[in-house]
Amino acid sequence: MVKIVGLSGSPRKDGNTEILVKEALKAAKSRGAETEFVSLAGKEIQPCQACYTCRLEESKGECAIEDDLAEIFEKFKEADGIIIGSPVYFLTVTAQLKALFDRSLVLRYGKGKVKGKPGIKRTPDFLLSNKAGGAISVAGSTGQQLTILEILKWMVFQDMVVVGNEFDLGTNARAGLKGGARKDKAALQQARHTGLRVAEIAKRLNPGKITG
Ligand SMILES: Cc1cc2nc3c(=O)[nH]c(=O)nc-3n(C[C@H](O)[C@H](O)[C@H](O)COP(=O)(O)O)c2cc1C
């Protein structure tokens, strides 16, 4: 059975991003995937300090900063597909999600083995390589596509295989007040599409794991 992890990058618990990511996961589950929801709300996610410890053998593939991110990265590593949702904050992803993206340098150089130049690997490990990915964004008015692009760019840069939506690059929702996404039927439909596509591609990339 493939595993799909859905992450909400909103600091607001029970917010619109959470509603949409959970809707996508429900759809992925209906395609026979095991699913897990993860939220950045209430989590301590510090920004990257550019110490480059992640490129050294002594890092053993772990970021030098000790906070809540290590657990999330472990879930990403175990997943066959990753769905990331973010509210639009000033036409881009939240600061929390950007911090996660920057800190994910460790997932490109993450096995703690040094090849090439001393201390710096020549060939990145790309620990998220070939995982399926899809993006979700919600805004009070505008900026969803720019935000979806930020997420997809990160996924491509991590060597993942991204899916789009029928008429957009990802799930593009409009809602401002908490819970508003529940009323956006078109966005909920798009979120289900994102979930189904990520599950479908994850299954194609992992034929040995198909059970349903
Ligand atoms: C700091 C901040 C910046 C925001 N920037 C934008 C923006 O640029 N464009 C927009 O349409 N909405 C913006 N919003 C509104 C949120 O995107 C919107 O309320 C969204 O539904 C929040 O999702 P959530 O409930 O998952 O947190 C902003 C909200 C906050 C708190």
C-alpha cells in the first residue's frame, strides 16, 4: 500500500488549508492509499542558519537544529507521495513553510556520506526522489497560483514527480475566514483531484506496493 502524507503549512489550526489537505487525503485513501495528515500549526520550525552541517558526514543526515522538523522529515522520507498546502501570505507560502523548504537542504545531502570534495558531496542523495507531489493553496483573494508554483518548484528541486490539476497547476481555493473553504465546492473538488492524482502516480511509481 502506498503512503501519502498531506501537510498544511498554515499556522492556523482547523483553517482552510487543513480542510483542503484533508479532503485531498480522503480522496487518496479512496484509491487505496494509507494517509497521514501533518500540520505546521503550533510547531516550532526555526529558519535555516546556513551552518552546512547537513553536508558533513557527522550530520548523519540530520539537521543540526533541534525542533519539530525532524519528525516531519521522517514522515516525508517514509511517504510515497506528498501533498503540500499553504495559505497565501503576501502572494507566497507562509514563513513556516519556507523555513521547512530551506531546512530541507538536508534531504538533498541527507545520508551523511561524503563523496567528492572533503565535506561536500558531489552527488546529492535526493531523499525525496521519485515521490509523487501535489500542491494546494488558498487565499482570501489572490496569489494562489504563485503559491502553488513555490510548492511545485520545491518539489521539482527535490527530484519529485509533480501532478497538476485539470485546469490549474494545483488546487486553487478562495476563502478568507476560518472554515470558508468548506463552502467552496469547486475547490473541494480540485482538492479531491489532487489527492487522486498523487495516489495514482505514487502507485505507478511503486508497482510493488499496489494492494487496492
Ligand atoms: C500574514 C497574512 C498574509 C496574507 N496574505 C494574503 C495575500 O497576499 N493574498 C490573499 O488573498 N490573502 C492573504 N491572506 C489571507 C489568507 O490567505 C486566507 O485567510 C486563508 O484562507 C488562510 O488559510 P488558513 O485558514 O489555512 O490559515 C493573508 C493572511 C495573513 C494572516
